[in-house]
Amino acid sequence: MNTLVTGIAELVTNDPSLGVVHDAALVVDDGSVAWVGSAGDAPPADRRTDLGGRTVVPGFVDSHAHLVFAGDRSAEFEARMSGARYDGGGIGTTVAATRAATDDELRGRLRALVAEMRAQGTTTVEVKSGYGLTVDDEARCLRLAAELTPETTFLGAHVVPAEYAGRADEYVALVTGPMLAACAPHARWVDVFCEPASAHAFDGDQARAVLAAGRDAGLGLRVHANQLSAGPGVQLAVELGAASADHCTHLTAADVDALAAGTTVATLLPGVEFSTRSPYPDARRLLEAGVTVALATDCNPGSCFTSSMAFCIALAVREMRMTPAEALWSATAGGAAALRRTDVGHLGVGARADLAVVDAPSFRHLAYRPGVPIVHALELAGRH
Ligand code: NIG
Ligand code: FE
């Protein structure tokens, strides 16, 4: 059974570049895109779904999220809005709540957030651990994440937990030893919060040790880099061939040059700057240097509790001066590049049939109508 999707006023395929087709149609067969073109050329199909003149874009690829957690940090957010600075210290609050939560509590929250994302057009999501920080709790968080996504990331090196205060190197030995051994079977990626400017996170040498151990265990690399200050994270990510350097808020010219020369995607998370009242990354500088830029939410209870990729697109356009087309590409194909996926982030023939419908005549409305729930993932009967 295949399905012909009609009534598409504007279709963005990202194949090639933005790949806009007006008055378009698309055939989905067995969960994949089987045909794309003008409505007038559409082939016959077993079923039809008419979208009534809406826009279709590739489902968003949210390549950076922390969704396995318990507890609430709205008071920390409120304090920040009154002038308190974000330094990652609040992560300990979530760690305590997560350790105390049952599997079902964590699973319920995680499922609700993934559903909330899907309802807003996100069809691929990466999920990190990082709020367990014991061997058992990190492995448990990754097992739960793997129930919902193949894009699971071991972030045992999120912060140094309270019981290891003043003994960061001992904690790194735990992360790179028994914790990695317990977590690697449930993870595709390893990540580290490389931030010498934070008393809670890891310096360049510690980050290198975590990434090298993860790589030796067969994991791909991702780095929380240069969020609070210009530090070693970005260049370390490029040197080690990480798939992505995330945040990239404070970059030197050498960081930009390294990204431009390497294969590491720069993943920008403008919801974090919004929710921590920080200066935005210089997206234009990266784009003009030829760096591949992704956009993601960083959905987490501390630095940014939004699940909305459309909101991040609006911020990217308004605050980082990306064009609506650049922002949409970065939120779809850019996210796919950051996850080294070729089957998502575009709607070329053979791609996964992950379609997001925008209730508007053009994709530009994603930025033009900030905060309005106009985009959702299309649920096609028999899609899989
Ligand atoms: O990407 N910077 C480190 N980790 C997260 C925030 C986690 C938290 O505050 O709970 C981030 O911003
Ligand atoms: Fe993060």
C-alpha cells in the first residue's frame, strides 16, 4: 500500500539545497519517499491524503536534547531572569531528583517530551544521559532513552557530581572506565561538557580523555563546546573528528577556521541564549566561513526547557540573522549532518517519510509566526 500526499502548496525537500516545489505531491511507500514532483504529474496510488494547500517540510532533526530527568528548576530560571548567571551548577539539582526517580517516572517524562516534540514537527531526536552520574543511573537513563530513539548519547561527563567534589580526575577515571563499559552498549555517541570556565564541568585534558575512551569503545563523538567562554572544546572536537560541536557561543577566529577546515558540524542552540539571557552565537560568521550549521533545542530542565524547533528557527532568524531558508535547512538537514544520518533531514526519493506539515502557505511562517503552533509531524496510516 502506497499513499499519495496532495494539496501541498509548498514542499521543501532539501534535495538539492532547499529544493522548493510549489503545488507539489509526494508518494510514500513502506515508510520511505517513493516519488516527489508537481501535483499534475503525480502517479496513481493506493491511498490519498490531501493537505488542503499547506506546506510540507522534512521533519525536524533535533540533534541535541537532554530528556531523561526528574524534578523542576523553574526557580533557577526565575533567578536568572533577575540577573543570576548560568554556570551549570544547577545540574546537581536535577541529578539528585533523577537518581531518586523510578524507571516509570523517568520513562513517563521522557515519552511525554518526545510526544511533545513530535506534535511540533520533530521526527528524529537525540537523547543524552547526564543526570544519573553513577554507573547504574547512567546506564538506566540510556536504556530508557534507547526505548525511544537510536540516537542515544552517553554524557557521564556532564558535571562532576557532589560526591566527587574536588576529585574531578577520579570521576573522569570512573566515567572512562566502569561507567563507559556499562553505558556503551546502550549508546551511539559520547559527549562531554568541556568548559574550563565552569567550576562544575571539564577542562580540555579531561574532555580529551573522555572522548578518546568513548571512541575506543566504538562510540561517535559530540562535544558541549565553548558555551560559557572561548575554550578548548571546539578545536578538540575538530581534532578528534567529532560529528558535532554544540553551543559554539564564544568562538575565536582559530575556532571558526578549525570548523571550516574540518568535518565537525557547529550545532547552535539559541534557546539556551534566550533562556540564560546570554549573547547569541555568531551564526553569520560560521555560515560565511562555510561551516555546516545545525540548529537544535538542547531541551533540558536547566539552560533551556523548550521542545520547539520552530521556536529555535524563529530565534535563529530574529536573533542570529539566519535567513528563514538557512534556519530551516539547519533544523533538518543540518541536524541530520550532526548525527551523520543520510536517511532523514530531507525528502528526496529513498528518504524516510518523516514529513512535517506547516499550516501556512510557506515555510517562512515558521519564523514569521513565532510561538504559534502551526507545525506538526504528519501521521500517515501504514507509514511503517
Ligand atoms: O547543554 N551545558 C551543559 N548542559 C546543558 C544544560 C544542562 C542543565 O543545566 O541541566 C546544556 O546547556
Ligand atoms: Fe546540552
